Amino acid sequence: MDELVGERARGALGGRVARIAVVVVWVVALVAAWRYGPDADAVRAWVGAAGPAGAAVYLGAYVPAVFALVPRPLLNAAAGLLFGLVPGVLLALVGGVVAALVQFSVARYAASEAIARRLPSGVVEWLEGLTGRRALVAVVQLRLVPVVPYQAVNYGFGLTRAGALPFALGTFLGGIPATTALVLVGAGGADVGVPVAVGGTVLAVGIAVVWWLRSRAASTQRRAGA
């Protein structure tokens, strides 16, 4: 038993070290690109010359990058840097939805038991209670709240009965405020991006309050009818 606990502890420590190492590598790469790489205008010129192929390469790299633990804020900001505001927002949203669906499918069809063991106790049961007609609203709310890990939502909902369509739609709609803010930052509009991010957080809180009030009212009606 002690050996099993020790093995799990070593595995958890190794996982944390690996994640920290990935983040450090990407921070170093980002700083190096900023210090020694071409300027934003030159990068945009290259992407513009590539045409649709540039967008295809970005989308093709988005999913592997998410699995490689590249921070999504960096990927979304890169869309603004490479493609500008409107195309960048659309590409970042599509990339986020596709990556979410891939991880959703991995949890549902390929590694459900292994993923369930890694999630905190009670998370799957809680998410399962949000399926059905409430799944879309639940996904939108969780995407709007910036402190909820993106990948945890993907894998968690993959372990429930939630449909792929409401999950994808909720990911798209809920990702609009934060994604737009980061694309704006990448496109050179940090002064606008911050208010958009704050607005998205306020919207998330509003949805949570309305949802809680409706759930409480419905619970009261059920008790009164019983």
C-alpha cells in the first residue's frame, strides 16, 4: 500500500514538473521570438502572402499545441498577431472548439477510466447533473468564467451524457469574450482587450446569478407540489 501511494506521489510530482517545464520552454521561446524575431508587420505580411494556407496551418497546429500544454491565451493572441481582429477571432474560436471536441472525444471513447481517476472527486457527478437541456447553458457559463480550466471542462463533459453539439456550441458562444480580448491584445489593442475580458467576467457572474435564482425557484416549486 505504501509503495502504491509513493508511486502515485512520484507520478503526480513528475506530471507537475513536466507541466512546469513545458511552460518554461514556451515562455523562453516567446521572449526569444519577441526579442530576436521579425516585427508584427513583417509577420502579417508573410501570413497574408500565404493566403488560406496560413489559416490552415494555424488551425492544424492548434489542436497539437493544446495537447502539448501550450497556453491557449498565447494561441489566441497569436491569431490576432497573424490574422488581425475579425479573421483572428474566427480562427481562434474554431481552433478552440475543435481542440475541445477532440479532448471531449478522447474522454468519452478512448481514456474514460484514466481521466476519471485524475479529476477531483464529485466533478463528474456534478457535470452529469448539468446535461440535457441545461448542458448548453452550463458549458457557456463555464467557458465564460476564466478561472475554470479549459481542458478540465473538455475532459469532464466527455465523461457525461452531454451531447457533442451543445458542448461545441456552448464552447463557441462562451469563448467569444475571452477569445476576442486576447485576439485584440495580439492585434495590438490591449487597451480594448482588457475591458472585453472584464465584460465577459461580469456576464459570467450574471448568468450564474440568474441560473441560481431559476434553480432555486424550480426547487421551491417541486417541494410545494410534493
